[in-house]
Amino acid sequence: MNGSVIAGVPLGFLVSTVVMAVFVAFGLWPPSTHGPRATLPYLLGTVSSELYPLMLLLAVAPTALALVDGDLDLPRGLWALALPALTVLGIGLALARGLGSRPALERALAGGVGTPVPLPGPAGVGEVLRVLLAPVRWPRRGVVRVADVRYGPAPGRANLLDVYVGRTRPSNGPVLVYLHGGGFFSGGKSREARLLLERLAGRGWVCVTANYQLHPARFPTQVIDAKRVIAWVRSQGPAYGADPTRLVLTGGSAGAHLAMTCALTADDPAFQPGFEEVDTGVSAAVGFYGYYGRVTEDAASSPAGHVRPDAPPVLVVHGTHDPMSPVEDARAFAGVLHDASSGVVMLAELPGGLHAFDRFASIRSAAVAAAVEAFGDAVVSGRLRGAAR
């Protein structure tokens, strides 16, 4: 070894290739997310499991530059190319898992509907570019976002929502409401599901995403806020071209918990104090990478504590490699609901999917958005309303 060179290989090159290999490994085999030390691995894994073009660029560029500049002493330093090669293979494996999301979603929908349900393709060239160029993000030109509309009395930003709608306002368009994740401690209405919201808004839906009160607000304050969003859609949605009688409620992580709890507690006065007379029923519910357990010691703080025979159609979408909310928990919730409900309950397990897979525009999140569109269209058209298993 001479200075910063090891066996013909610069130390800086070795460090960068090791870092990239670990980066990709976090996405393929995510470590447990429990504890403060897990934050960085979780964030790195979320990126590397979704953004394949970016990861390929970061993996290949240092090696290509080192070869072009003659920094590697070949053939003596040829051994150092093994790790970048393995990293590229790892990115290929992550890509293969991402491509497996679409058939997994089609199988889940076919199982619920009883016939094959091919997913619609990309919503134009813009969606393809969003996936290829992520994490760069820009709004769809045909979609308008009306930001920071107040829907409830909580101070600050806690009771604000955004409305996504096509520039040519729809007439009696169906509604999709999205509730963000964050464990009831963090998160915001503009972080996840942008691809989904803008895709459906461009297809004639009226899409709403809302903040809600976080810690130290105690459960069920968050459920009450979510019901207030539904109440807002009922009263104010028509001004944006919405048909509030056709409403699909969705959410990710803690937002999935809220979506399912609201869907299973329609018109329950315990969760809508002061607006008990408002119809808070929904046409269907979709949960992404959801937490479906208890928030307090009370069984009523879990959506599983409210399963009912007349539940609306439900689609549960979960990654097989989710380190924060294990897929086994999603299976258990879907099983409990399936056994209790006479309606359609679908479970789609996404190969290699981690938590928050809709934070970026990606192959996986685009497939999920297409599946929600297909599911939502089947619901609001009446093909899934009251369907038997």
C-alpha cells in the first residue's frame, strides 16, 4: 500500500463503491426500522428500492470516470471492479422486483372481481418521464393544485387540505381522498402519492390530500379529522366538480389506518362529534403499507376492531419487504376483514416493496396508481358495489 492507493486502487474509489453497495443492499434487504439508528438505513433503502435510473447512474459513473481517467492500475486493480459489478446486479434485482408489482396487482384485482383486470398504461409521456427522472418532480400541466384549503377548526396547518383537479373542471367527477403517513407523529399532505393524485386528477377525478392533527393530539383525534375531510367533500366538493357520493378513501401507513377505520365506522357518532348528522360513508378504501394495529390499549383504536359485514370494497397494498409494517400484519388484517365482510377484500403483495413506496414516482408507484385507478373505476361504476366473494 502506498499512500491513498491499495493494490493499484485509489482509496477514495474503494470507499465510494462500498458506500454504493451498502446503499443498494439496504433496499434489497432492509434492516429493522426500530430505533433512531434505523432512520438512515430506512431512508437509503426507500430510495434504492425505487429509483433505479438514479441508482444505476450513481453506481456506474464513479467506475467509468476512474477507468477513463486511468485512476485504476490495470490489470493489478481489476479486482476492485467486482463490487461495482455486484452493485449493478443488485440494482437489476431491485428493478425485477419493481416490475413484478404490476402482475401482483393484476392478480389481486382479478381475484376480487372474478375476471382479469388489465391495468391501464401510463398517463402519457409525462408520467414515463417522471418515473425515469425521479426524484426530480414537477406537476402535470393539465392538473391544478388548490393548496391549503381549511376544512376544520384546528389551528395552524393541521386542518388544511389540497385539492387536485383537471384544468378543465370535471362534472360530477368521482373523489379520491389520500391521508398521509408518519406514525401520527410526522408527515404532511404533499409528501407521498403525488403520482397517484395527479394521475387521477388528469383522468377526471377530484383528488384531496389532507393534513390532520399529530402528536401530542391523542387518538381518535386523527380519525375525527379524517371524518371532517369527508364532511368537507360532502359540502364543498361539488364546487370543484366532485360527486361526493362516489368517494374512495386511501392512505399510507398511519393514513391507511385512518382510511380503514373511517371506512368501517361510517356515521359512528363517537368519531364525528359536532357533525353527527353528516354522512361519512365511503364507496371503497385502499391502504398502502398500512399499520392496522392498536394505537392505544383499546381494541377500538384498531380498524380490525370495527370489521363489519357491510364493509365497502377494500384493497390492501403492501410490500413484501416492508421493515416498518410487516406484510404478515397486512395479511392478518385482510384475513379478519375477509372473514367478517360480505364485500370484496383484495390483498396485493408487491415483490420487494418497502415502506412509503409512493414517496417517489417509480415503476412500483406507477403500477399502484394504475391499480387504484382500475379499482376505483370498478367501484364508482357500480361493478364492485355490494359484490359477493
